[in-house]
Amino acid sequence: MTSSPLVGRRALLAAATLPAALAANPAAQAQGHAQAHAWPQRPVRLIIPFPPGGPTDIVARVLAERIGREIGQAVVAENRPGANGNIGNDAVAKAEPDGYTVLYNTSSIALSPALYAQLPYDALRDLRPVALTATIPLVLAVNAELPVRDVAGFVAHLRARPGQLTYGSAGNGNVTHLAAFMLLRAQGLEAVHVPYRGSAPALLDAAAGRVQFLTDTVNSALPLIRDGRLRALAVTSPRRIAPLPDVPALAETLMPGFEVGAWQGMMLPARTPEAIVARLNGAVLAALADADVRARLAGQGTEPLGGTPESYGAYLRSETARWGRVIAESGVRLD
């Protein structure tokens, strides 16, 4: 199965602009400029709906520091983990739309509508996209003692042992679960899924051999790959990545066109004034263009993105539809 590329991905870091209607109305334009000039007058909270130290938190804090310098106020990271990100997502959806509460969301926001029968918020209605920030490829990794050295050997090993091997994930319905599901289904393989509460315990159990393999974000798995406890077989980006130059992409070996990443972005409450959205978008783009930020992200295998609020909104809608189909096929529900 193939997955669609990020909208506008190869034309990233485009300049954000106010809508034509605002620009065409001098009074509205003046009011918008005044709002943007006045904001922010105090620190801004960046809600991270996942635990400290995880793949989302790591990138969010790198960006928060640089964005704070750009807007002239501290951007204070605040972790609100739980329910696949939905606790933090809901908190921002219900916050005052004044620009002082920002969501650092992940691709889980596009998965949740299909995973849960009811959600306390609607991402497409109650939240306003600011910008895509980054995408982190996943890596297919096996316990170092498993007698496979490449993807072809991995497929042969599983095919000879249907349903006998186990794989971990950061949780039911998480992208780390669904990426492995897509790979197994495409190759006609069977294995037993073992969900964990986050990447860290799944990775530790894979390194210890309590599960035999997993797909997880590159920045989470790298330490265990580098110390030899996990063996990387393939990445889910369209091509090889700098931190793992000898590890092929699934797209160049087993599954042409395959691409899955744990993407991230920033959003605001839906009624946030347009001028504040535009100013924050500009600050995000400036942070993503910063050479030091880009170097720090590259060291984690993280690709900076960017673009306009409008392109992020279109991408969010397309991803919600795409993952809805994948989840329906997987039969996963988190009611």
C-alpha cells in the first residue's frame, strides 16, 4: 500500500500571507496589523499532548525556544499526555482564542476520529492550523538476536513462522502500530501485536527480546540501534536518511512508493484572530529555516516542513480521510 506525500512538501517554508479578503479591506487590514503587533504581551503556552522526553516532546522543545526568540516572549512547553493526544488536543480546542495557548499536535490528531466513537472536540472545526513543523520517519527494527539482516530476510523469517513472532508499538491505533500493520498486510504476513503505553517501553522490550520487532520513530529508536541492541532493517521515508545512511527505505526495496511518517504541527483554537495565526506562522517558518534548528532536527532524522495554514488544513483533511480507511481495514477501535 502506498501513502500520499505531504501537501506542498517539496515547496516548503513558503511565506504566510493574510487572506485576500483581509488584505483587500483597509480597515480590516489595519485592525489585523494592530492585533499582530500587540501579540504577545506575555509568555505563550505550548501544549504538548504526549509525555516528556518522547519523540514529539524533543522536537517541540527545540522549536519552542527558537519561536520564543522570534516573537519576543517565552514559549513555555507544557505536557498534557493521555488518550493518544486527545486530552491535550481538547484542552487547546476549548482554550481562549487569544494566541496564548498553542497546540503542538502530531499525526494522531488525524487518526483519532476513526479510532474513537466519540471525541470531545472536532479537530477540523475546533482547531485552526498554523503550520506543519516536521515529520519523523519510522524505522523497522528487530531484536539484535533475531537471525535476519535485511528486509528480504525479515519477510522470509516471518513467512516461515506465521503468527509466531510479536511486535510492539506505542499503543493501539498509534502510527507505530498502523505502519507495521500496513507492512504485514501488504506482504501477507502474520504476527501478534503487543501495544504499550508509549515508545519507550516498547523499544526496551524489543531490545530485550520480549517482542521481536517494531516500527518506531527514528529519533526514539536511534540510541538502541547505535548501541547494537536493535538492528535497523528499513526506514519509511521515501529515501535513506542521514542518521542511518546504510539502512534502505522500504520504498527502494520492498514497497515502491511507500511513505509513512509521524508528522507534527501547530494549531490554535478555531476563533483565534487571523493576524495572530499569520504572525505565529511566520515565527514557525523562521524557526524552521534557522540553521541551528535544522542541524538539531537532522541529527534526529527529523525533516523540517513548513508552509501556510491553508496547506496544513488541506493536508489534515487528506490525512484524516487516508488514515480513516487504514484504520477501518485494521479493525482497531479505542472506545
